[in-house]
Amino acid sequence: MSKLKMLKRTLISETVSNVGQIVLIKGFVRIRRDHGKLIFLDVRDRSGFIQVVVNPKISEKAYASGQELKPEFVVEILGKVNKRPVGTINKDLSTGEVEIEATEITILSKSETLPFGTGGNELNLELPTLLDHRSLTLRHPKVAEIFQVQAKILEGFRKAAEELDCTEIVVPTIVVGATEGGAELFEVKYYDHKAYLSQSPQLYKQMMVPVFERVWTIAHAYRAEPSVTTRHLAETTQLDFEIGFVTFEELLNLLEKVAVRMLKHVQDSCSYVDKVEFDKIPRLTLREAQGIIFKEFGRDNRKEKDLTPQDEIDICMWAKKKHKSDLVTITHFPTLAKPFYIMPDPKDPEYSFSYDLLFKGVEILSGGQRVSDYDKLVKAIKDRGMKVDAFEMYLMAFKYGMPPEGGFSFGLERITMKLLNLSNIREASLFPRDMERVDERL
Amino acid sequence: MSKLKMLKRTLISETVSNVGQIVLIKGFVRIRRDHGKLIFLDVRDRSGFIQVVVNPKISEKAYASGQELKPEFVVEILGKVNKRPVGTINKDLSTGEVEIEATEITILSKSETLPFGTGGNELNLELPTLLDHRSLTLRHPKVAEIFQVQAKILEGFRKAAEELDCTEIVVPTIVVGATEGGAELFEVKYYDHKAYLSQSPQLYKQMMVPVFERVWTIAHAYRAEPSVTTRHLAETTQLDFEIGFVTFEELLNLLEKVAVRMLKHVQDSCSYVDKVEFDKIPRLTLREAQGIIFKEFGRDNRKEKDLTPQDEIDICMWAKKKHKSDLVTITHFPTLAKPFYIMPDPKDPEYSFSYDLLFKGVEILSGGQRVSDYDKLVKAIKDRGMKVDAFEMYLMAFKYGMPPEGGFSFGLERITMKLLNLSNIREASLFPRDMERVDERL
């Protein structure tokens, strides 16, 4: 039996503390370079990358295997960890001071010749090509990094939830009726009935406030957007909080606290993410923001019911310049432009206790204080021309006692996109769904 | 301004360390009892329950408010924390040695008279009533407990994932085609196309193995089960792992390790959950299990391709009696009874490297070692009469190098159901979906 079968695997990141030892690594060939009689391999596993030298003088057999190798071959390599010669140290690599001298190479799985080069630091493919070959392109380190960041956003969100004493809930995605009164619903053939895919966990998380008071959920949300933009997907991931016994002011403090907690966690975990500034997040009402845009950027949108995409970019530039903040909170959108469950500001009911959080020019969060009074809620539903009957179970929660409450919802893919300065939200979803694509092009 | 508005809220669980102090609590009236000239309230918040005494001699005004109160009213109560008289200590309650003497009561939200009594330790409603009034019945402590346990299962699963160095992935639920070859798919009207709701994150998590090597996801899974049973739902939650560079034996060790880690976490967090025994989990092949059932229970199912529901109950009883284990692992189901991606046992290809984990008479996990060779995978798809074209992106992952790998998937609602000895899986889902119900009855 070969030595290879008897040794325990060493992760690539652990090789640096095994100089002079024989180790067994397992991973993927990332790059193969031939230099005269030597073969150099870059090998990756889940912990990192390392250079492997295949020298026929060390092992003829390993060299013969080495000559077969191409990118994405899966291998087990037995070899000695050596310090690299001084001039060849790679400072960009955490294992850059060592290399493995191969004594045995076993090919676990072969790869066909790749349809494009993947050896560069960037992948540089057009979006359709990137997505057509998704199960291959995700392996490129720069692409994989996006989803390491995404995993850290999720982890940071959960850490915030734990610190705020919130309980996780699991909410369904199959619903009856257009609960938020919007169009753009995907219809599901549900046995002999019509159902829809949920636009958000909103109504369910509200129903859970009297149960656990503070709840969170990570939920899929579906919108049949009839257009193709760089910042919309048909299936997205929402990170949601809903909190009882709070005021509007407390909600603003909470959402900013959670956002900062989450972003800090990502920055602490992923050194390659650009530094985000968020010492003091400016808060503006919609009308104040529009006033600034008029004054500073010359566009008069002061009667509009929302910021335009360009407004969002500009007000973020303003916040960055004036307040050194990559985040800005916008409050008080017009009541009738918001869903029925958002509470009007009692001092000026034309505007609502709603808020968005903008990050580098894009809305990454929205939410508000909720209408918690049953009669007002019924009226708000009727005012929007919706049927009260469709909300029977939801309204029941308000009929039997509901504290003042509110919440907010982050868009996972949007945060990912902006943290990494991606130009299209499709790059921030492992397997993006839109009008034109469900894995394959439609 | 009243004192009430100036004090910071005290959580009910914190009152025990505030004896003699004036505190402000916020919560829901659970029960009101009138004893002569005194009103006793049981009040709950997210941290627990406490008894409040409303005495007209202390405050006429508080007493007047107290007389208005009914179950589920939302209140703020200002009062003094007193030690209870010795004979009235409630040992079943963590705050049972204290009570609050109310000096001010503010009603934040009123409740209509409840359609059924909720004051008992058990709710004791028929299932349809329980679900018709879901947003109310979830508030009952015994019902809420189910979902505290569920949150702890999820947390325990994530702790195991973290300890195993796995990366979280987000997989889509809208898919094209019946990826697992099964029927029972929900059809979605996807723009001008037909799409379906995913039966499992299986193919996506496998595609991610070459990216992160070890991945996990918590995903919704959909099955249009045409029948109504006590252990099937149309929308369920799966807890999934997929791991590269593993053998079948290692997978069995891993799944048992994760299951035990998760169940232990729940037991450490929730004292009211029955103790689970799992020192040494017995492992049986399907045929061995059927042999035991024949010998011990007299039913000859030795040629069947799976355990029957009664077999699952009986083999768990056997494992409990013989091995003091509430868990039992069953391996080697017939290859053709399993999906195409499950690897046949090379020593006896009629049977496969598949496994189920049974817990108290029900399967709570299934999985297997995967076919990682491209040609074998294509053949397995064709052998089952499916179209290779439908798996283009999935197969791409195998064309470009795939290590030996495998994984498993837990059913969240089933674990919840069995941990709490619930008789119907609908009780283990906040808002269960089945043939007959999507919140309201269909």
C-alpha cells in the first residue's frame, strides 16, 4: 500500500507549519506551468492555494502523472513541504513562503479542456458566458470570493439577531393572493387551486411578534419583474427583522446598528473587501434628501414619491463627501406610496414612518413602523382597494392584541453587490433567476 | 409626565433580581383571575411569565384599568417587585418567588374575547381549529415552545456546520424540469415559460462542492404530495450538507456526528424536551433491518425496496431496546429505488451507498455517497429514462473535475415533531401547507 493511502490529509493552509514534513494534500489543479524539466502546479483546496513542484529527479512516476494534469483535475498529492528559495517567495499568497515537492500524485477526477482560460487573477468574461458556465466559473477564486462574502453577511446578520435576543422563524413561500397588493406575482398551480410565490415574509413575521416579540428570518422573495435591470432578480434573499414594543426612533437606531454590525463582521472576516465608512449615518426625510439633490445636483424631484436611481447615487455621494458615510437613512416616504401596513406619521399623516437604508448608491434595506391598530389596518387595506377577506389570518393577529412594532428587511444580493462593487446583481447570486434565465437561457 | 414613561423596560426574567424595586414591564395578559377585591394577572413577554397583583388600595386608577383587562391585552405595567408570601410561591415558574404590585397600568392594545380558552397548560384544540386560528394559537406557551425548539434545531445545525468548516450557500427554489426525475412537482408560471418549485437543493449543493468543498444550506423544498398524511407537507425545510473528499464510511460518521451535535444543542437549550438517547447509533443495511423485522416482528418485507412506515417504527423500537438508541442508521437501499446521483456499492451494485437516519420511528435524514464520474452519471440518468439535456449545468460540474463526495439532508419539521412527540407534522410548521390548506382552508 502506498504511503499516500496511510497519511491523514493536511489542509493547504496548514502546510506552512509543516516545513520539512511529508504531507498529503487533496485539491484541484488551478494552473499548471512547465519550466524546462519541472512542472509547477497551483493547487487549491477549501483552505487556500499552494505551489507544488513536480521534479522527475524526485519521482519519475509523479512526473508522469504531472504531465497528464490540466486545470480542474482533482488530485491527491504526497510530498515534502520545503521553504521556497528567497527570490521565489510569493507575498500575495498565505502559503507563499513554502512549496510542496511532489513524490506521489493520484488523479481522482479528470477535467476536459476548459472553454476559456481561468488562470488569471480576474475571470473577465461577459455576463452571459459567466452564467452559462456557472458551475465552472464559480470555481474561479475571484468569483468564489463573492460568495464567501455573502456567507459572512448572513453570519453577521445572525450574530446581530442573537445579540438582539430575537427568535428565528421559518415562514412559507407559497401564499394565496397578492398579500401586499402588488402585481408582479408568480402564479403556482397548487393542486387544483391557484397560489402565488410570496413577495416577502412581511405578514408572517408580523404575526409572530405577539408570539416571540422579536423575530428574524432569512427568506426567499419572488417578484415577476417584467423588465431586466442590473439590480433586480426574480428570486432574491431577504434578511428580515420584526420587533415589538418599539418606537420609530428606536427602529431607526436598531436598523443602523444591525447594518453596521453585519458590515463590520464581513470586513473583519474578509480582508479583500473595501473598507466601508459608517461612523455616523446621516438621516434625512425623503423631502430633505430631494432638497439636497435639488440644491447640490440641480435636479428638481421634490414632488416625487421616491428617490430615482440617480437620486440614490447622488445622495450617497453627498453623504460620503459631507458625512464620510457610505450609508444614509431616508425616512418619511409618502403614506400612499407605501404598503398598507406602514404607519402614517401622526404629526403629518401624508408621510409615513417608513425608511430605506442606502449603501453606495443603492437601497439595501427598507421597512417601517407598522400600523398595529386593527381598525386603522382594515381601513388602510380598504383605502388601497384591496379585499379585507384576503387578510383574515393576518388581521386576526391584530384583533387579539398587537404591541407597537416595526421591522426591516435587507436584500442579501444587493449588499453583496455593493460591498464588492459588482456592476450587476446577477454576479451576486449563485444561480440568478430573471426573465431570461433559469440556469439555462429561456 | 407619569413615572411609567421615564423608566427603562425591565424584562420579566430580570424581575427576580429587582426585589423591592419599581420596574416597568411590557407584555401580554395571559390570564386574569379576580379574587375578592384583588385582580391577579399572568403577564408574558419574550423572556417569561410573571404574576401581577392589582390592588385598589395601592392604586385606584391601576385597579380601574385592571378591570378592563382580558387575555391578550397588551400592557405596560409599572409596579414594585415583591417577594411572594411563603405559601404562594410557584415552583413551576422561574419568577415564581416574586410578584409585581401594580401602581400604573397602560393598555397598549385591546383584544377581542378569545374564541376558545387559552389559560390551560395545554391548548387541547382539534387540528383544524388550531390551524384556522394560527396567528392566535401560536401564542399559547405550549405551542410557542415547539418553535423555540425548532429555532434551536436550526442553531444546532449551524453550529455543526461551522465546526465542520462548511460554507453557507443560497440556492434557488425556482427550477426548470423535474431534476430528480420525480413527479409531484408544483408548476410555476414563470413569465412566458413553465418552471417548477424545487424538490430539494440537491443538484445545486453538489455543483458547489468544487467551489467550497464543504457546503451547507437551509432550503425550502416542495412536493405536490397528492395525499394527506400525518408526516408530509407540501412545503418543508431541509437542512443540507454536501462534503467533498469523503468516503461512504466517513459520511456515515459525519451524519451521525451532526445529528447528535444538533440534538444535544436542543437538549442543552430546552429543558422541556424529552431526553434523547444516542450513545452508539446502530447501523444496519436495509436487508439486515428487514431481517430483524421478520425475526422480531414476524413481517416478511425482506424483498421490499424500502422500509414501510410500520417497519420504521419497529426497527426504532428494536434499536431503543437493544442499543438504548433513539436513532438508527439504515444503509444500502436498492440502487434503482434511489435517484440517479446515488452511487452504487462497487462490491454489490444492486445496492447503493445510500442511507437514512431514523429517529423515534420516522426518517429524519436521507443522503448518500454520490456518483462523481461524469460517464457513470450520464448513464445513470439515461438508465432512468430521463433526458441528459435537462442536466446540462449540473453535468458541467462533473465534466470539469469532481472529487469523491456525498451529503445528507435533514427534515426540520420531522425532527421537531419527533423531539416533541407531536402526532402530526402540521403542528411542527408555523404555517403548514398541504393539499387542503394555505393558511385558510382551500
